[in-house]
Amino acid sequence: MNIDLEYAIKKDIRNNPVVREIDLQQKREFLRTLVLACLIVSMLLFSAWQHSEVVLSGYRLEELRARVAEEESRNRKLKLELEVWKRPQAIEERAISTLHMVRPTEKDTIVIERVQSATPSKSIVAQAR
């Protein structure tokens, strides 16, 4: 029994020349599984990409709404400022201070009267008919 144990331990078996056959059915099944896994991963990535684009579009929409509100507020302020500058008192004040104009006196004022023409205009005659 001693000799058998020694023989089993000392015997060196080389398996290098042994060539394994390729199992075509296993290879097809592996490729099918790999293609299916790639398809599922690509579908998940596409779904995640769409979801992230929707979320980013929502953020952009809110940012644009905030900018529109700011511009509307600015527009209201500018319209109010325009109305302030259009007041006759403001125009007179700017004319005196910036352009160095003077207020007219009664001697400088000339009144021009409008003369009524004897014949009515064509548009008035056309409206009367």
C-alpha cells in the first residue's frame, strides 16, 4: 500500500496535449444571453437618458419662466419711468436745466388764430351723402 501511495504522489501527469472541443450549443446560448443582456442594458440607458432630459427640460422651463417674470417687472418699471419723463413738468425742468432754455414771457408768446375755410373739405361732403 505504501508503494501505491508513493506512485500516486510522484507520478507527474501532463495535460497540455489534451484539446477540449468547443461546445457549439453552449457558445450559442452564451451569445444569445450576451445579446439579450446588452439589449436590456441599452433599453435601460435609453430610458434613463429620456428621464434625465425631461427633468432638465423642466428645470430650463422654470428658469425661463423666472426670466420672463423678471423681464415683465423690468418692463413695468421702464414704462413707469417713461411716463414720469413724459410729464410736461419734467420736460420743462430738463429743458431749463440741461438745455439752458428760459421760460417764455407774455411778450414772447404769439397767439395764432385758425381761419375756417368757406368750402368744406371733400371728406366732409362725402360723409354727408
